[in-house]
Amino acid sequence: MIKTHYDDGKRHIHVLSFGGGTQSIALTLMALEGKINGVIPDYIIFADTGNEPKAVMDQVNKVREYVKAKYNREIIITSKGNIYDDILRATETGERVSSLPFHTLDRGKMLEAIGKRQCTNDYKIEVIKQKVRTLLGYKPRQHVKEIVHMWKGISTDEIQRVKPIDDNGLRQNIL
């Protein structure tokens, strides 16, 4: 639960996962106005997959400029690399790469299926978690003492993708 005060004696950090889309922009602007239970996020972070369409990156940069000018806040950009390049390299080397939700066809049964989705976790969620650890001054495998609330905006047509997490103090808040 996102709130302005917690009675547990711990430091609480609020991180908004910025995706660059309509819902994410609305969530960001509402949050910066204090309209999410009066809490303004400590960090706003965009995880770039390295292969975002130009229009998305143009919009992200436009919102970053607006947020900086109006609220004097930074939307931090972080990245694991380029998902497209990683997939192409994996086809040649056989190395492990994140699963993408490709549409596939089982020719023996003529059934259509969608591959397992791991790319959101690998190129968005984990990248933001790593950035938060760095921002808080933690080294790899060091226990996070703060309670980190990760804010994610998600539209109701994708609600099935929501999974609860509690990862060593990282709490997920779906808005």
C-alpha cells in the first residue's frame, strides 16, 4: 500500500517504473502532483530495451524535458542493452536470451501458440531493480535495508500479467 507514513521504523523508497506510454505518463504526472495517496516517488525510472521505436523514445524524451522543467525531477534512463541485437546474437551463438512472446505454429497439430514472456522481467523489471540498488548505494548481493515500493501502471486488458512480488524488501504496487 502506498502511503505517506509507515509505522515500522524503516525507510521507504517509492520508485515509479515509467514505460513511456499513455498510462505511464498519466501515472507519472498524477504522482508528481501528489495525487497517489499524497506520495511523490523518490525515483522515476525508464528501462530502455535498446530497441524502442523512435516515436516511443521521442515521447519519453519529451516527457523527461517537461518533468524536468515543471517539477525539477529527472526521469532516469537505464538499460541492459539492445534486446534485438541480443536475440540476433543468440541465434548465431546459441547463448541464452530472454524469451519473447512470439507467435508460433505447431505444424504437427496446426495449433497457434505464444511463447513464454521473460523479456519484461529481464529488460525492464530486473534492470530497474538493479538501478535502484545502485542509486541506494548497494553492491551486488548486498541486502537492501530499505523497503522499496515499485509503482507500475498497467491497463486492465493486461491485468493477467500482474504477479505479486516481495523480493528482499522490494514491494510491487500496481496502480
